[in-house]
Amino acid sequence: MRHFSCDGCGKTLIPGEHTRHIVRMEAYPADDSRGLTEADLDQNHLDAMADMLEELESAGPEALVAVPTRRKMEFDLCPHCYQRFLLDPFGREAGRKLQLFSKN
């Protein structure tokens, strides 16, 4: 038998006894390209590429850390955490509530 636990609160979710909700997310950069323009065609792309290579060489190997451009994620949530997620997917309200305390 597979073991499931809520990724929000850690509660064990037993199949057949507890409802389990699956939340799938995918994040990737938006492609807002507008197509080629005359200005794009007029640029000297060889010079631009040479400049970019020069910048990379001077920055060193730490500048070449790979950042994934696309990421798929899946979360198991208990009914309570699922409702909380639906109401506030980015957790913004939870952060605001923490700032309500006095500073003394």
C-alpha cells in the first residue's frame, strides 16, 4: 500500500479513509515574442553574440548555473489544506496575518 501525507500540514492520508486532493502546477516562462521586426533584421547579431560571450567569459563559471526554465510539481493535500489553497493559492493572506502583531 502506498503512503500519502499532506504536503501542507503533514497529516497521514490513508486511502479509503481520508480524502486526498491532488494539485498539479506547471511553471514556465511566457513567450511574449512579437515576431521579427525591421529593427531586429537591422541589428548586427554577430557583434551582439560576441559581446554576450565576452560577458560570460569575464563573469566566470558561477554565472553558468543552470536554472530550470520549466518545472512541473504535484502536491497531495488533505481537505482542510485543499480549501485553504483554493482560497489563497499564493499564501498572501497568511503573510498579512503575521504582520498584524504589535512590535512590542
